[in-house]
Amino acid sequence: MEADRPVPFEVCPIVEKAFGLMGKKWTGLIVHVLASGERRFSELLEAVPRISSRILSQRLAELEAGGVLARAVFPETPVRVMYSLTEKGRALIPIVRGLADWAHRWGGVESGGVESG
């Protein structure tokens, strides 16, 4: 019967691109940390558990290329580099906070919820 057949659904390429960026491991946590204010590389490295400096550098570059964060270099000795969310990145704050709230409500692996890793 035609009426029982589900309507075809196609993912919008723009939505696919957004999920591709934000769905990478550590990206959401980086945005979550930057939601509370600008940070230095070392502060991000300390705040995001178990991330390597190589992966952090890669994710920061991807977020910068995506217009989600800004990188400001201050010509001091030693050079100071600060990362902060752009307007586009700040628009993600309710989303990452909502995900954090969801994680707190539904727990981890032991309660059948979110897997770590």
C-alpha cells in the first residue's frame, strides 16, 4: 500500500557539512570550553581530557576554517595566542550546553546512556 510507505528523506548538504565539522571527536568539547570565554592553547589542552596537542591543533584549525572560532596572536615575548568563539561559534552555545545538560541527565555507559571515548 502506498500510504504505508515512508516519505523519502534526504539530508541537506549544508546540514551534512555542519554535522561533519561538529561531529568530530573533541570538537564539541572545545566549543563547550570556549563558551565560557577565550583560552590559550595550553588552557584548552588542560581543559579537554585526553586530547593530544596534535589533535587539538587540528581541531582548532578546522574550527577556525569553519568560522566557529577566532585565533588572535599577540606579538609579545613569548608570543601569546588566544582562541575565542566568533558570532557563528557563540550561536552553538545553547546547543553544546543542551548536550551537556542531556549528558548529565542521562548519564554514562553504566546507565545505558552516552559512551565515553
